[in-house]
Amino acid sequence: MLLIRAHQQSILEDGQRRAFAQRLFEALAALRPEAIEARGRAAVRAHGSTGLDRALARGIVSEQALWQWAQIVLVHGAEFDSMSWAAPLLEPVPRSITDGNDLMTALYAEAARRVAGTGEVE
């Protein structure tokens, strides 16, 4: 029987998280190259990593929901979840992947409404 210790599990999870963050960054760079270049690749990576941590801490775990979260981070910043318009939508913490996806659908729609096609943060 294979025994994986907590420390080993943590290393595996960190590696998976980094690989996922890289895939998110590459997808964002393909979708919005002008936004990546305007903000700087290193800054976008840092914001993306912080944003991913914040999403996971809030119970957002599906790839679909994390992709939406990353797009919002690109426009509104890594700490958008503490903005007055976003914080109420993030309560309570999702109890399932479906709840997280539903929450992100509403949050993404509100973020898009706030940008209203300008590409700029209100």
C-alpha cells in the first residue's frame, strides 16, 4: 500500500496549483494579449497567483469558475473580491462545485456590467 504523508500531498498540490496557474495565464495571454502587455507579464502572473489563492480560499474550485475569476482579476485586480460590488455576491461561501459555478456566473455578469464594453475598471 502506498502511503502519502501530508507534506508530500502538499508538494503535489502546490505543483498542480502552479501548473493550473500557468495554464490560466497562457489562456489569458491568448485571449487578451493587449491587457497582458499593458500590465506586464510578471505583474499579471503575480495578480493571477494572488487571485487564484483568494478564489480557492472562498471555495471557488471548478476550472470553469476559476477561469471566470481570472478574467475578472485581469480587469479589476487581484483583490476585486473586497470591492463593494463584489463582496455581497461572494457570501455565503459555496458549499459545492455547483454553488461555486452559480456564484461565479452572477459575479462574472456583474463584473461585465461594470466594465460595460469599455475594458476599463469603473
